[in-house]
Amino acid sequence: MYKTILVTIDLTHKPSWELALPEAVALAKAGGGVLHVLSVVPNIRSPLVAGFLQEGFETHALTEANSQLSSIVEDNIDNSIETHVHLAHGVVHTEVLKAIDTYHADLVVMASHSPDRVREFLVGSQADRVVRRSPVSVLIVRN
């Protein structure tokens, strides 16, 4: 069984994490594993974009994301599972791959959704990028 499970949470797409999180919880319970819950706030430091945002926007976004993530964990994971909550800031697939190494995950659980087929065709999905580069098994939960 898996001992260290990393589950990714997309705070902007509730239907996806509502499917992936229970899968990760069930696997952690079954194997007595540790659960690392990760959400990534995308980097928006582009000078072009930054000019349109209020000062302190990223700080506020990170604070709000941390609050949302903590609430999701509190509401959906019982205390019988050792759980660690992590918020990263950057490129999603890069941060997930870093987390695999940092937390010594032996399984990644993530959802895959396709809100925009054209975008996915042109740049690919975050899940695809993680699957292609991950040194460990990745369970993709589809919605």
C-alpha cells in the first residue's frame, strides 16, 4: 500500500476535488498512510498582468487560498488520518513535482477536467504534465 499520498486540490474547480479528495482519503485509510494536501496558486507576476491588479493582490489571494484549503481539509478529512496541508505559489505542475520530492510521496492523486478543449490542445493539462514527469504513480480521477 501507499504510505505517503499527495493529493492536489484545485480551489477553482470544486467538482474535481470533490471526486479526488475522497479517493485519496480512502487510500490513506486503507494503507495507514500519511496524506499531504496541496493546492497551488498560479504565479501572475507578469508585468502586463500585474499592471491591472491592485497592490497586494497576490498576498490577498494566497491568504484566501490558505483559508479555503484549511476549510476543505477540516470539513472532509477526519482526524484518524495524519494530514499535512500545503499551499504553493507558482506553476502548477512544477510545484506538484517539487512536492512529490519534498514530501517523499509514493502516490499522487489528482483530478483532471477539461474546461477549455482549445487551451488543453495548445498547452496541455496540468495532470498530463504531472503524469509524464512524475517519478511515482499518479491516480487521475476523472469527472
